[in-house]
Amino acid sequence: MFQDNLFTIITEEIAEQHAVFDIRLNAQHEIYKGHFPTDPITPGVCIVQMATDLFAHIQQRNCQMTAAKNVKFLNLIKPAEHEVIRYVLDWEPMDGVSYKVKAVITDGETVFSKLSITIAVR
């Protein structure tokens, strides 16, 4: 949904149930013009959707978040200050269709968010 639009993947390291992505945010994206024009920040819903998009990239299939158990937004992601951010994903299968996915979003030093979500593969 947001890949190659709001963000692009710079590097990826994908293992059996673990992946690390460095992504570049598109500071010119329309979302930032409305959230907020004078001091843009990445909306929380976009942070969660980017995790879902990255998991879909791993699975090479369409994915949809179906539940969120823990979603913590610890620091703001401002694209002017944090052009490149890192998503670390760990997952485990639940029922053959859904996966429990944990994500930590950082810039290497600052932790921006921690997520524990359920994603269904379609």
C-alpha cells in the first residue's frame, strides 16, 4: 500500500522468522502535507501499515492486519530529521493463514515504536 510511495526499501535482510529493513521515507508525500504542514510527523496508522507492507513484501502476497495487541508510539518520526528508519520484524505462524508479528522501529539509536500485531496472508 505505501511501499514505493510513502517509503522505499533501501536494504533488506530476511531470515526464516526475522527481517531487518532500512527504509527511506518520502518527505514530499501528501500525508505529510496534512499531518502537519509546518512540522510533519509520520502518523501512527502509517507506521503500523508500513510494518504490514513489509511483511507482505516478505511473504510476496497481499496481507492485512487483523488485530493489534500492543502498539506503542514512543517518539515522533519526523521525515525531515529521520529520512531513513529501520524496521526489525519477528514473526511466528498462528494458524496457517495468520502470523503474530512483532516490530521495532528505530533509527539505530532512538526507538520510535514497538508493535505486536496479527497479520493475515491472503
